[in-house]
Amino acid sequence: MSHSNVGQVIPASNSLKLKVGGRFGAIDASAIAKAEAALKSLSSNFSQWLQDEVVKLDGARQAVRVDGISVATMETLYLRAHDLKGLGTTYEFPIITRIAGSLCRLIDDKDKRVQAPMALIDAHIDAIKAAVRDDIKTDDHPIGAILVQELEKKVVATGLA
């Protein structure tokens, strides 16, 4: 007894390809150069902008202390940490991106956020403030490396991340 398997191949539609004419085109090197120049011209503002973000994060921590740990106060804290996670490297402080990323992992889960140990949250925020104060920009810095490794290890140990 022989069975024949009859199959039909249906090619998937690639509507994106049709919309862009079949290719994306070459990367415009001059556009990239212009974007890099624009970013470079703004770099003199990075220090102040970073400081402003750190003040907002610290303000969110203060709200947790004053108003108590709640879904609302922890959400604000998380959003401020998440902002710094995204902006640290842009503002030439990749270590802040890493520390803020660790803080985000600690308080990422909305259901477990209120269980996060405040002492560990404080340690992350104080580490961010110290990095800015002492101009520790990368985890190549010996103190920065140890600090961020310890924070990440403590976050994993909580079982919340």
C-alpha cells in the first residue's frame, strides 16, 4: 500500500518589499554623519540632563519613603529607573545604564515590585548618584565594576528578578 503525500507550497506575501520597491537602498553615510554631528553638538548638555534624570529618580525614591510602598509609587520609581537605563549610555555613562538596568530587573514585575527590599533599591540609586558624582562612566573602572557586579548579584539573590 503506498501513500502519496501531496502538499502545496504557498509563498508568504512580502508586502513590505512591495511597499519599499524591493529593497531598502543604500545607507546614506552623509545622513549618519549629520546625525552624529547633531548628537555631538548636544553633548555639552549631557551632564545637566543626566543630573536632571538622577534628581527625578531620587525624587521618586523620596515619594516611596514619604507616601509608602504602593503600586503607584513603585511604578513611578520603575519608570524613572527605566528612563535612566535608556539614557545612561546616550549621556556617556554606560555604567548608569547597567546599574539602572539592574534596578529595573529588581522591580520589573508589577506584582512583585512592592516586595523589593528598599535597602537594595537605595543601594542602586546611591550607586547611580556616586557614578555621576565621581565621574565613573564605565564598568572598566575598578570601583564601578565591583559595585555593579555586587548589585546584580544581590538582585538575583532576591529571587524577584
